[in-house]
Amino acid sequence: MHKLIIILSFLSFYFNAHSQEIVTVQLQVFDCASQEMLPFVNVVSLGNETGTAGNFEGNFSFNTSIDDTLQITFIGYQKKMIPVKDYLTTRRVCMTPKSINIAPVTIRAKSNFLYRLVANCRKNRSTDLKIAKTYFLLKSTINNKQVELVEAYYNGKYQDYNIKDLELKNGRIYLSKFENNSYISMGTSSGMNLHKTFDFNLYFPGSPLEWNEQKLEKKFKLNFHEKFIQENKTVYVIDFKEIEKEGKFYGRLWVDSSNQVLLKVRLQNNLGANSPFVAVGNAEKITNISFDITKSFKNVAGVNTIQSVDFNYNLQYVRKDNQEVNVETKAVLFAYHYGHQFVLPFFDKNYRINDYQGINLAPYNSAFWNSNTEFQLMAKESEKKLFIESNATNLIDKFSYNPVSKEISFRKPTYRKWSRNRLRLNNIKDNSTANKHLNVYLKYNLDVKIYMNINPISDSIQVQLATILDPFTSYSNLEINANSAAFINMYFDLIETKRRELEAKIEKNHSMEKIEALYIETNEEIVELSKDFFTETAGGTNKKGMTDWNEYIYRRLQINNLQLFQVTFKY
């Protein structure tokens, strides 16, 4: 018999599990010759085919069976096999660069071989869409002091060597102030999304991958660096820099010359060129931007697609008090499980929002983060825990951003979750974000939805539910008075009653398929209930309708809106 435990709005169902001896391998990977750390190595368990990756400093941590063997790979290096039982006390492992033991390369000064090779990579790209479970981690520091941590999981959609879309599953944000100011990277994942590998980039410096062979020769100088054999493919490593000083990227390409496809690219720029970043809050402007972006690709069912994006940048905030602050941000996105997807939260929206708004759409999901067994990139969990648990660090569970004034707030949420605290009418009427959707021919549009997030955790199913007012699609032209205030709050309450009914039904149904069916059924009931409510209350002016629905809500929530707002009727 399954055991059901309810914690606040979380529903968890527990099943039996088979125990096994699990150990933790913690290693730092470096180059055997140069002793330099190797960031973002690939780590795969040969026992269960799960994996992880090294972090920014070459560290990784992996939980697995003591009898397992780990395979570590990194482009340009020989594979490394790690028997787990032999590395429980060792903390470092080195990888050997591949020997350049193939025939010498002679590239004449006037040869266009490298240009043709790079240009052909641009031609040989697939438009097939691939989807993968995806992990995102961001860390910002000022003077070596960490001030920001953003961690999230997505369903990543990848196409044409680019990120096509990132659909959020769960996320969290922690900030620590520097000189009494918070510094935020509000849309780094969007910045990753904006950068196109082979196409013109409006918000970034140019690269050699954007051009055909003829134009490439005029804009960039390509230099042969080395070549090696990897998995029976000849890989050319090519350095590039711009011919004219126009602020383009310089960097390095790794190209499979056998198939003429791109395996990896590193893009660097320290000239403060184009960027997708905008100064917000207390920042007057952003200057001195430098980029160091590395994209790695892998073959998935015959299609080369993104494996990881290492997105590092430094910038200088010029505050409104003219103080200058240099911030270093390291972010990485890792597509770690192609062919597999998360069950995404149930909350319809047809618009884009930034990382901070998206993560704070729903209440913080402590059960997910406390029990998370998905892919993680920060190997030093103690380091992350130290930052999270510091007295100077705050979990950001409220965030709002006004794109007109560019003001931000950590007190006012973008999305309003239902509570017994009453909603003020100007929360809707004065919402500048929603005004662009406003239809002057309608008195109001109240878009209140039930948010549902289903999380399989270990041998349980956790269901997170919340009643949320969507500020991007809700508006009101009603006169601000007691009647309209009661009317809007009553509708918010009405949807909350349906959420509670749904929660009660879920307690009795332990399968994901049934839970999803109950959610759909509840939304269908909400549509009919809303029609009746809006018709009978007439925007708060119909006495009988308002009285009847007020009684309906009071019986279920013990909230008397007519009394709270001291509503009176003209007739």
C-alpha cells in the first residue's frame, strides 16, 4: 500500500526501493603535461550510462556504485577510465593530450584550405530539432566574493547548432549584497539563446562562422594550430582573428575535417563590443564588456547539436552615484540527457520572461532541491552550500521588473500567488507590463490559473500546486472602489477553491497520468464556473450575484469579501 505524505501544498507518494552501496567520487581533472585544469570534461558511468561534467575549475562529483567505472573524455585528449574503488581517496586525475602522430601538415601561405574547411562547416549543418534535459548554472563574483547563484533545469530545444528554446522545469536564485547593492544577471540564458553559431548576431561581435568562403578570407585570418585523431576522425584546430580592427571575436575552432562539421568553438572579445545586456535598477550604464564563450557539440542520432555552452563575461556597472563595480560572471548550460524530457509545469503562457521572473513564477520548491538527484555541475557542493547558508545570502523568492522604468524590486512579485492577504485593484490597473495587452473595449480580463508542477523524486511523486494571477494578461478598466475590489478578490478566491478541490482529488490518485487528467478536468470546470461568476456578478455591481458568490466562497475559505471591503449597492 502506498504511503501519502502532505507537506503544505506538496503531495508526495512513496514506494519501495532497493538499496545498494553508493559512494561519492570527487576529482579535479587537469592536463598531465601543462598541469592546467580542464573545465567541463564529460563523465559517464559505464555501469548505468548516467553522467555528469566537470565544473568551471575542472572539479566533478559523482555518486555511483563502488564497482562502477567512469569514463572521462575531453576533446583533444585520450579517454581516461576510472575504476571507482581506486579513486575514493584520490582527489586529482590527469588526462594526456592526443599525440600528433599523423602525417605532417603543410599549408601554403596562399592556400584557402582552412577557409574552405570552415565555410563548409557552415554549409553542413542540420535543421533537425533535438530535445534534452538541460542544466544551467551561473555564478557571479565581485573582487573574488560570490554575489550571485542561479541554478535551473530546463527542457532544452536545440536546432542548427543553436539553442532554440529553454522551457523551465525548476530553478532557484541566491544573492549576497556587495556594498549594500545587489548585482543580478537577469537574462543570461536568454543571452545564450540570442547567440547564433553560424548566423549574423545583432547583440554580439562577429565570428568567422557567419561568412561564406570568399567573405571569410577578407574578414578573418585563419592559422593552423594542430591536428589529431579522435574516434577515427581527423580534427583540425584552427586559430582565428579579425583582419581589420572592428571589434569581432578572436578564438579557436575544432573541426572534424573528415565530415567537415564543427566540434567546438571558443569566442573571445575584450573590446567592449555589442552585447545583449541592459543596465537596470541602480546601474546607470554597463561598460567594458568582455566575452569568453565556448560551445561544444556532440553527435546525437546522426545530427551534430549542442552539448554545452560555457558563457563567461566580465562587465563594469556604473552606478547612479558614479561608482564603478567590476562583476565577473561564469555561466554554463549543459544538455545532459538527449531524448529525455521533464514533465513541465502546467501553466499556459505565450510570452517570454527573463530568468528571474520565470524562476519566481511559482513558490520555491524546497522538496525538489533537497531531494534532487538530477545532473549537477557544481562539484564542490560544500562550497555551494556555504554560499547558500551564509547569513549574508538571501533566497530570492520575490522579483519584479518594470521594462519601462527599468526598476527592479525584491519585495513585489511579478506573479501574484493567492493568499489571505487581499489583492489591491491597482496591482492590476497600474501594471505597466500588462497595459500593452489592454483592450479598451473590455472592462477587465482576469487571468487566474492553477500552476501545477509534478516532480518524480526518488520513489515518490511530488505535486506542487499554486493559484496565480498572471500579470501579463490581466488588466482592469473598472472604477477603483469597494465593489470592484471585492469582485476581483472574489474571483481570485474562486480559483483557489478549485485548486483545493484538485489537491483533495490528487491525494486519492497516485499516478502521473491520472493527476494530469484531473488537472485538465479542473480547468474545464473553471471555464464554466468563470462564465457563471462574471455573468452573475456584473463586475461587482449585481447585488444578488455578488451576495451569492460571496457566500459560496465564505463556506469554502471563510473569507467574507463583502464585509472586508464594506461593499454597498445602489439598488
